[in-house]
Amino acid sequence: MNVFVLGGTGAIGRHAVRALIADGHVVTALAHSARGAAWLDQQGVKVISVSIFDRARLSEGFAGQDAVINLATALPATARFWRMTAWAENIRIRTEGSATVVDAALDAGVPRLIQESVSMIYRDRGSQWIDESWTTDEYPMARSNLAAEGSADRFNRLGGAGVVMRFGWFYGPGARHSEEFLGLARRYGVCVMMGESETYVSSLHVADGGRAVAAALRADPGIYNVVDDEPLTKREFADALAHAAARRIFIRAPGRLARLFGDGTTSLTRSLRVSNVAFKLATGWSPSYRSARDGMIAMSQSHLE
């Protein structure tokens, strides 16, 4: 297939580009920097430089494509998570940008669209499993993801085949927030534990996420959870981080105090035990790392190489 990728130089995007090429697809990607363009060129990707908000030029770039994959984000650094102003560019990309991508794809007659979203928009469900039928929430940080999903739904209603991927919390090489957490554990013996110890986090190694993006090209239209097989409690996740860091841990923080940071940390403090069964059945994909226990060790080893 001819595939156009937006966000192809991000943490998940780089792995997606590699997976798409490995599967034999011809990839075109958007680049905003000389460094990103150089990396894409090295992979054998055709590079286009255009704004995600420029409908006319996007439509020109989408001409002849069999699928458009929108992985574009602009996440703030962890230290700025709780500042709403830090999310402004990401919100614009997920709302206005995703809508423009859909408009351009429709203009160009692209038959298939894949839109990145997150599983953290679900309502807290304690220790119960969450599938795609569970209710989403509309806290401030979720609204832009819901807007992006709404654009994909509009693509479906107008005759296209749209797939929404609700990813878990990314970790691994290039996933900046997880790299910061690993660094804190190694240097200071501090493990970040966002929320109460027995609440759940559903995560995903970026390499598994990249392979999932390629697999989504064969999924029926709809919404899918894309997470690893074994969600961990926040305590188990912190323990996995400590084990990967090979360091005695003195502090697990902020724990339940994370709720005091307000809307900026809502996506990480709730309890989400998310199931990936529907996506596995639809595509045959399966994560290489069953849980963060194995994936964190691989991440740590990659940093030592």
C-alpha cells in the first residue's frame, strides 16, 4: 500500500515507519525539521514538508495514497504536565489538525484513515476490565482526543474506513516521559507512581505500538484498544521500573498525592485495566512484551548499549 504518515518522527511514529516499511508498504511522511527529514530519508521514506493545518497542500500530498496515518502530537515535558497552557499546541493538533487531515483525505479520495488516540480517556473502572464499549470521560485533557476520534468518525460517516487506536501509556526508547522516569529511578532512587498503589495502568512499549500501527491497516473500521496483555497496578509498575533501573528505591511518589496536581495528571491517576482482545482478534497482532515488567528491562538495556 501507499501510506502517508503524520508524526512519523515521534516516539511511536519512528517505530511505525520501520514496521510499515518492513511490511512492504511505500511510505511518505511529513517532516518539520531537517533532522527529522534526514532520518526519514535514511529509512527510504519520501519526505514532504507541509503544515498539518494546510488543507490544500495536505490534499496534494495525500493524492494517490491508500491510507493516511495520523500520529501527530506535541506532548509537553513531564514537569509541565499540570499546566494547561503547556498543552495548547497538542490540543490544536488533535482538534483543528485532525479535522484538517480528515478534510484533506476526503478531498484526495483516500479510502482509509488511522487516527491515534489514548485509552486514558476511559472512566475509572477500578480493577474491572475495560473494553471498547466502556464509557469515556470528558475531563479537560481528554477533549482533544475525543475531538480527534470525532473527526475519524466523520471520515467513516462520509464513506471512508477509519480506525481509531486507543493506545496505552507509552514507554521505551524515545518515549520521553518514561525515559525521565527511568532516569529518576537510576540517579536518585525515586520511582514515579502516579496514583494510588492498587489502581491500574495500561501501558505499551513503543516498538509494539509501531507494529500495531502497521497491523491496523488490515482492521475493520472502528475503535480499538491497543495496550499490552497485562496491565499492572501502579505499585507493580513502579516495581518494574525499579527492577529495570537495578537500583534500590527509596521513594515512590507522588502516589495518591498526584491527584492534587489537578486536571493535568487525571489521565495517569485513574484506574484503567484495559483489554486488547478486540484488536488482537481483528488484526492478529500481539505485543512482544506482555507487560511493562519485560518491556522496562528491554528499555533499560537499550539505554546501556
